[in-house]
Amino acid sequence: MTEHAASGSYKEVILFLVTAGIVVPLFHRLRVSPVLGFIGAGALLGPSGLGRLTETVPWLGAVTIANRTEIAHLAELGVVFLMFMIGVELSWERLRILRRLVFGLGSLQVVVSSLLVGAVLMALDVSPTAAILVGLALALSSTAIVLPVLAEQKRLNTPAGRASFAVLLFQDLAVAPVLFAIAVLGRKDSDAVTGLALALGQAAVALALLVGAGRLGLRPLFQLVARTRSPELFMAACLLVIAATALVAAASGLSMTLGAFVAGLLLAETEYRRAIEATIDPFKGLLLGVFFVSVGMGIDPAVLMKTPLTILGLALGLLVLKGGVILGIATLLRLPRAVALESALLLGPGGEFAFVLVGSALVAGLVPDDLGQAALVVTTATMVMIPGLAALARRLGRRIDRTSLGRARAEPPPPERQPGRVIVAGYGRVGRLVAEMLARHKVPYIALDMDAARVSDQRRLGNPVYFGDSANPDLLRRCGIDTARALVVTLDQPRAVEAVVAAARAERPDLTIVARARDARHATALYEMGVDDAVPETIEASLQLSEAVLVDVGVPMGLVIASIHERRDEFRAILRRKEAPPAAPFQARRTVGKPQ
């Protein structure tokens, strides 16, 4: 291979990395979703943008992508990773708690919106199959933009945030069967009934094999990998599971995204869920960027330039239609009017899965090219409006009266995002005692530990313990550190304690942090890092020994407890002033109070 050919084969990857390096920080500063930047970059650099000028301006060939298929495989992996993460983020408990919104508001919104859009298209002489498929595509909203916008505004746990999440959740669930239906309808079998029956039978067998093999093999695989405590091996195992399930599904006639979604569902109830989310999320974000660039490359800016008013009118019509449907159904389900209106504004625009569904339908020959292109342009136009609509929705949300807000909060938040929990870092003997005391006083908690066997044992007992490194900021975010009441660090290694404290304090400067310290010097260092309370093992052992001997020699229990509390406060004050404590209390042996 020549040097020129070798460098040319990496041109698309280099262009994308440069694009990401420009788009992400720029749009982050503008407080706009990078998704829009990737779509715009794809339209600009694609064959319908600057790529069409390469014949007259040859040097543009170095900074454009003339063939969309050159990055198609990477783009498809972006959707595969997204569906896997959707599966991992699901749980039966979450579905149970939000069932009224997910299967009520969500299902009615998708069905009614798709039927209305399909009816409009059929009135314009579009075939019923194409009309329904485009209607389904346009009925979906943007999970990739709406949820990050809500998270940035800290509104995921508001009534409107939970309603929007529930609708998006049902939409995500609906994508897999629609993709399967497109694959079946796209078959060119002479006997449609026989072809459909064979496809359904093959799909059922493939899904049964995937679920059976996953239930038998995934947990043992991750237990084996977790025992090595190798982040690289854990990452490799995650990537292997995604790729293997996607390829098995594709070989069975299903979509790759459906296989990855099933794998995510199987891993959602395991103790490795949080660590998998933190590991895969960067890959998902990067590959989704490639997907949105490829989406932008499929959009012809000339279509928008020729008929801008028509496109704008269609986009506004879609917003009004979907928004009206959501507003009407939410009112029918007795959601507060302000919550219904806020959800309608957030979910009215189209979403990223419209590109997936329309693209698959175009490849299968089920949707005409002109109709598919128009649907993609309209979807893009509405997605651009999401940040502005979200700001408007936030203003409306502030006007919710107290009565309506109280009724809306009667629906509890998902357990994975339950606010006010205590995070326990480390679930050894000390961590378990802390968790038991929290449970005794009915304080909700979630625990993290790096011992795979210990996590598995505690999960079997029903305790909310997950595998993962507590010092990983992504994992802390997945555990809800933004709404946590406190963090208790019970690890027995000083450096590990300090790493967790540093990561947590960087995420939440106002978070209450209580940390286990090795000795007075370590406690002083932790106070300097910003912990609210540091508990030195040596001092606590000395105080407990003092309490025992004083009671045994006849000193009244009340006086002993009061003096112990007073002495503990004195030590805490000394450590916070960074002064060396007296030597006497440190005469206890180092083995006393040492973790086991």
C-alpha cells in the first residue's frame, strides 16, 4: 500500500475527529446540542454540500466526503451503541413505576401521531405503506437532544421531565419492532404470507437463542472479567458483547440494533449495569456523532434553499400536530395543563430515529426518494428548534401552581434516579454496617464496590449494590450524584479514599461527604480536600476502648458517653485546624479497628 493510499483511507476518520474537535466545544459554549452541529457539518462537507464543488475546486476533495457509504459502517455502529444503552438504562422496576405514562401517554402519542401524519400523506396520494412508515418516523422525538437538555437544566425529575422521559422511553421501545417490520416488508418474496411467516419464525428462534445464551453466559462472563479488575479487559468485554449480539442478530435476519437492544436489556438487571454505562457512554457519543454526520450528508441543502417557506411550514405543521396530540392525550390522562404543554413543546419536534427508519425504508424501496428526503429535511428543521422550545417550556414550567405540582409529584421518580439517596463507596464490613444503619432509619442508598464476588452475593440478598470504581466521575453521575443527599467513603486504602473524594467534590461542591481515614494525618488531608467529616480509625478505636474501660470500672454510662462525644468534637476541631493532636490517644495498636 502506498503512502498516499494509506493516508487517503483515513481521511474520513480524520475529518470527523477534526469536526468533533470544533463542533463539541463550540456548541457546548453556545449551550446548543452538538447533534445539530454534527448534522450541519455533514450537510456542509457531504456530497450535496461542498462535495459537489470538487470538480471545479479540486482542493476541496481533501476536506469533503464524496461518498456517504465510506462512513456508513461507523454510523451504523452509532445507532447500535445507542440502542444498547437504551436497553441497559431500562429496568422492569422503572417500567412498572412509569407504566401509566409509558404505555398510556407514550403509546397513544405514537399511534395517534403516526395515523394523523399518515392520513395527511395518503390525502396527498402517497401509498398507504409509505404514508404509515413516514408517519411512524415523524411521530418519534429526539432522545439524543431532549434528555441532555433536560439534564443540563436539572429538570429530569420534574413532572414534565418524567412525562417526557416516559414518552421517549416508549418511542425507543417501538423502534426495534418497526425496524423489523421494515425488514419483513422489504423482502421480495413471491408469497408474502409465507415470507412473513418464515421471517417471524426465524426472528423468534434468533431472539430465543439470544436471550437464552445471554441469560446463561453474560453474568458469568462479566464476573470473570470483573475479578481481574482490569478496566481495559472490562471495556473489551463490553465491546465484544455489543458487536457479537449485533452480528448474530444481523446473521439471523434481524437488525443489528435489535440484537444490541436485547443484550442491553439482559445486562440491565445485573450488578455491572452502572460500570457498563460509564464504560460505553464515550463510545456511544463519538459513534453517534458519526451517525449524525452521515445523516447530514444525506440532506441536500438545495432542497431547503429552493423551498424554505414550504419546509418551514411543514416543520411548524408537524410541531402543531404532534404538540396538539400530546397536549390532548396528557389532558385526557389528567396531567396538569402546564405539564402537558411543557411536554408538548419538548416532544413536538422530530428525532434521530426518524433518520434510521426513513433510511431503512428508502433502502428497502418502501418510501419514494423525494418523500424520504422531504421527511429528513423537515425532521432536521424541527430538531434545530428544540433548544429554543426547551427554553420556552422551562418558562412555562416555572408557572406551575403548587396544587398542580403536588398532584404531578404523586407519580414517583424512577428508582435509578431517586433523589435524596446516600451513595456508599465501598461495601466491605464497614460499608455494610453503614448501609444497615441507613436502611434502619429508612434513608435510601446505593452502594458501589470493586469486588465482583461480594457484589454478586449482596445482589442476591436484594441490596442495591453495583460493581464499579467509585472514583469514576461517569459512574458517580450514573448513580445520581447530582441529587444525592450525601456520600460515605468506606474504602480502606487512603489513596482510593482521596480519589473518590476528589471526583465527588469536582462533581458536587455542595455535597456532604463523610470519609473513613487511616489516621489523624490522613484525616487532616481529607479535611483539606473538602470532606465534611473524616473518621480516623485510630482515634475511634481509642475512644471505644476508653468508653469500655470507663464503664467497666464503674463510671456512669451517661457521663462516659458525654465525655466521649466531647473528646471526639475536640479531635475534629484539632484536625480541621491542621494541628497535630496529642500523642496519648494514638497509643492503641494499629490492628484495632482495622478493616477486615
